[in-house]
Amino acid sequence: MHNPAFILLYGKDKKLLRLRAMVLELGDNEVSLTTGAELARAILATSRVDVLVLCHTLDPTEREQLVAEVMVDYPMTKLLVLGTGAGGWARTEGALALATSDGPGQLLRTVDSMLSRTIH
């Protein structure tokens, strides 16, 4: 058994975030979600966030700014950017990218891999 990881989901679509949270909770993770930038920053400042998942619903400029902040201020937090695979969402410097079309199982496997876990 592993220690639960704390995962923060940040995006603009609350229903989509809830669905992703349910998937990540299947991996025995503690998951929090927010649609607000200030709350995301407050959680990062007051909690040990193992993985920050940035949803494709975020504005690219906002996403890039938050990625840069996290890399400097919270270097132990791993970053996962979810995207449609088009345009600037394909790659984000300092973060792992995952296409939303890869599905929920791949999301869970990717997060577990980022946490150095193996799931079957």
C-alpha cells in the first residue's frame, strides 16, 4: 500500500474537474479541485501538493504563468497539463503533457507513474 498523494486539479469546467477527481480518487489519492486561480495559489502555498493537474479549459497564458510560478516556488510539485493535443497545448516547458483523448485510465496511469507507482 502507498501513502495517498495530494493532487490539485485546476480548470474552468467544474463538472469535468469532478469527473477527473473521481478517476484520480480511484488511485487512493486525496484530490482537491478549484476553478479559481487565487484558490489554486492559496492551496499550493498552504499544502503539500504532489501533482498539480492543469485542465485544457484554462487560458494558455494563465496556464504558462502558473507553470512558471510552480516551477520556481514549489519545485517538488509535479505538473501535468491536459490538452487537446492542438496548438500550444501539445507541450509546456517543465510539465508533462497528456491528451484528453487518451481517456481516464491513462490519466490515472500517468499520475501514478509521476508518483513512481505501478498500477495494474
